[in-house]
Amino acid sequence: MEMTPPMAIVLLSDSGRETAEKLQEAYPEALIHGLKGRVTEPDIAFPQTAAHLQELFRSGAPIIGLCASAILIRCLAPALKDKRREPPVIALAEDGASAVPLLGGHHGANRLAREIAAHLKGHAAVTTASDLRFNIALDEPPAGLALANPEDMKTFTARLLAGEHIFLNGVHEWLAESDLPFAEDGTLTIDVTTKAVPGDKGRLVYHPKTLAIGAGCERNADAAELIGLAKASLAQQNLSPFSVGVVASIDVKADEAAVHALARHFGLAPRFFVAATLEAETPRLQTPSDIVFREVGCHGVSEGAALASVGPDGALILAKQKSKRATLAIAEAPAPLDPAHLGRMQGKLSVIGIGPGQDAWRTSEASRLIDEATDLVAYGLYLDLLGDSIAGKTRHDFGLGEEELRVRASLDLAAEGKNVALISSGDIGIYAMATLVFELIERGDNPAWSRLDIEVTPGISALQAAAARSGAPLGHDFCTISLSDLLTPWEVIERRITAAAEGDFVIAFYNPVSMKRRTQLHAAKKILLEHRPTDTPVIIARNLGRETENVSFVDLQDLDPDQIDMLTLVMVGSSESRRTVSQSGAKEWVYTPRGYAGKHLPGTSKTGTEK
């Protein structure tokens, strides 16, 4: 199930900063988006207002603009397509006095405007007629209740505002607490039911999400088969798919694609129970199986998962149904289900490189995954670099040298059903934690690790940062070599240096020195001088992307390994790499030509350079 992006508090100047920060107190997950050059240290800086607002709108993020309504309207006009899919958009006065819902009024904007006004002691300028007259937004039902026929809302509301009364067939406190005109002889109807009854322009149908689907299947079963079984089972009982509040299974199916596809079909994320929890439901099962018990440790997966979801006051309304490779059962709870409090989700581990640490060099995907995570695992310094953006999340700090402990902790936390981010500077797949994640999973120390949802996202590496800061040294073939012999014997490293030197690669040396390891870079320099000109350019890049960043150039013969520290990357050019200086002499760059400049000059060959 897609997650709604965090609320965006949009500032076009610092004059609304105080109000924005008060709003962030009420909504800690919200991010302050500030216009670059006009807003001081926003969570996210943007250069162009209209383009950024449209991107936020299309992503579904709720937008709170501390600016004139007209600015939001003009900027978002090109993005308006489907009224039913609009996220909330609210214009908020810079002093917080007025909150005006502009778009998505019945998709949360009216409610959100009232909440904001209450927090800031301002006024919510809600103008929707039904909200004002009947103290309810019929097309914005509360969580756990779904409107089956929103396309009939406009005509239904018009008739209601014209004076017609409503016959209520069913019960729900949201309706009971409103000022709607209910009557036994009402000409309009509202149904509250799990049954698949049709609605029309005079009948609104609401479905409480009280149904739990328990699912089981063979490994790698076809998702279409399981979804088809669910559709047929609901139809058999004349039940609405809108009333499905949870799809559940046993934890060994946490990575089963068919179960996830079934949950997505109902707009949900699946939940999973351990075998002991499902076995506790055995007295209530209608089709217990000793074969299933021998396989997974409980007497029923589909019925057990359905019953565990609805609790002791719920009941099985459809016993296990079977297809060729899948089983399914349905239970009903007395009240709408909240999946977040049932079983556990499939654990997620995001393996994230944050680049050098500064916001501008962190990818939006990395920021999104960090924002979605509940738990963060890293060397403490890396978490400190993220600043206030990780407020409210659980930190798990580890020291240098505790790499395996870090990775094991992140895997264990994710196996508990948490959303975990394992974070490293640079690119986490380059001499970092990502490889250890998969190595430990392959060892099989904990079978639950292999069932996790694992996503690796890249970061700007020291290699890329050094290249960008120095010009274009990676314009032709290059390689990276770590000089650390903690895990790789020096003889192996030495062979690789020799091979790279003979192959005339640009070489980026990671881990060039340490407090105890001072000789390797000397040895590498000696090997390179046997194969490279003495004036080969060398880039010395220290603290890349940070305030103390320093990038300098020397000739290979002048490289002094004793001046290099642990925070430095050393990049040695090939025999073709060159240093060049601007006409003013103020700037110097290193680049490695690939041949483009002479590609089409008269008398030159066109065969030596690939596109």
C-alpha cells in the first residue's frame, strides 16, 4: 500500500517561519519546504515555486502554504485533473489567523484546516455547504468506513440541501453524531453494511471495514489465483470488497508475492502472525489440519489468521476455501479493524547511502526512505549529520569497528516487523554495509532475515564527489582500490594496484592510511611510478561535501603519503589525465580526455572513440 508523503509546509519567505514551526510542533512528521535564497535553513529547499508545488501535489502530499491563496491557485492550476484524487491544499495566513482549504476539502482539507486553526488559535474558513449545514462531510468518512459510490454524492447532496430527509439503514456513530435529517419515511437512504448492495443517486452505501481475510498458499503461487479465490469467496457471501479491513497470514509467508498482491488488491498492506498465535485459535477452527501443523506449527493458516485478526469477539463467517495452490477464509469483527495493531507487517530494511552528509547531496529517495523508517541504525556521526530530519525516530548508535553488530541489529529489528534504515555515508554499496547485509542473510543465522523487504538506495560516493570537485578525472576507464588490509591480504591488494597501473586506469584509493597503517600508500606510489609519468596528476580530496572540504592537486612524484589522513580519498590519474588552469589562473581542474574533442576534426579517425 502506498504511503502518503509527509505534510509539506511551504514557506516563500522567513516572515512565516514562526507559524511554520508552531505547525511542526503539532505535526512532527511535517517538513518545511522553503524557497531557496529567501528561507533560512528549511528542511527542503526548492528553486522554483510553481514546479515544486505541482510536484508535491502530484505526489499526494498535503500542502500547507503560508502565502496568499492566489499564489497556490495559480501555481497548482496546471496540475488539477481529478477532483476525487486531490490531496489537501490549505492556504494559511503567515500569522496563523486563517486557514483556508482550497482543494481536497472532502479528502481531509476541511478537517485539517479545523485542526490547524484549533492549534494556532485561528479560524478555519470552511465553505463546503454540507459541512456547515449538517456538521458532516459525507464524502469524507472516518477511517474504517468506505463510501462505495462517491460518484453519486453530488446529486445526493443537492437533494439533501433541497430539504429531503434520510432513511438510515444501519448504525455508525459518525452519522449519529451529525445534524443530518433522519426520518423513517426519508426519501434518501444511507446504508451501513458489509453486504455488496448497489448505491445510486438517492442511496449512499458505506461499508465498515470489519472483514478479515486469512490467506495461505504454496510457495510462489500465482497471485491471480489467490485474488480470484478472494473475489469468489466474497461473492459467495455477497460481501463487499470495500469491507475488507485486513489481509493476514502466517509469518513464514511475509515475503510471499501472492499474499502481498492480494493485500494490494484491497488497498492494504498484509499483516503476519507467528505460528503460536495462530495455534491458539485451534479451538475455533472449522477445518483444523494435522498436516498443516507438521508443516508450519499451527493447525490452520487461513482460518487462524482470519480469527486472530478479528479477536475473541469476532467470528468465522466463511470457513477455509481451497483452490489448486491457495486457501482463504473470512472472519468478521464487531468493529472496524485497525491493521496497524494486528500481527506485524513484513519487516523492511532500507540500506541507505547518504552521500557526504549534506542535504543537497542526499537523494530524494534516500530522504524518503529515512522519513518512512521508524528505526535508524548507523555509526552515530552519520545520524548526527541528518540533524532534525530524524526527530522522533529511534536511534541505534554504534561505534567504528562495529560493522557486523550494526548490520545484525538492523536485520533483527526489521525481523520484528519494523521499518529500519541502515545508514552509511557515501554510497553504502561501495566499501560499506550493503554487502555485509547479504552475506549475513546467506549464512542463514536467522531465517526471518531472508523474508524481509530489502531496498538498497545509492548515495553520492567519495569517488563521485572527488571527481566532481576536481573537474572530470573519470572521463575514461577507472577503478577503485581499498588500501585497507584488515580484510584483504596486502599481497592481493598489491597485485590489484600493479594490474591497474599496467592497465592505465584512473585509480581512486579508498582507506589510503589509518592511525596504524602508514606504509601502503607509499608502496602504491612506488608501483605507480613504474608505469606512470612523474607528473601524473593526483587529486587529494578531504572531508568532501562538508564545511572543512579541501581538494588539492599534486604531481605523482610529489605525493606525500604522510600528509594523508583517514578522511581523505586519493585519486591518481592515468597517463592521459591532465591538469588545466583557467585563463585568469584562479581555477585549476583535472580531466581525463576520451577523445571527443578530436573526433570529427579533418584527418582524424572516427573509429577510436565510442559514443
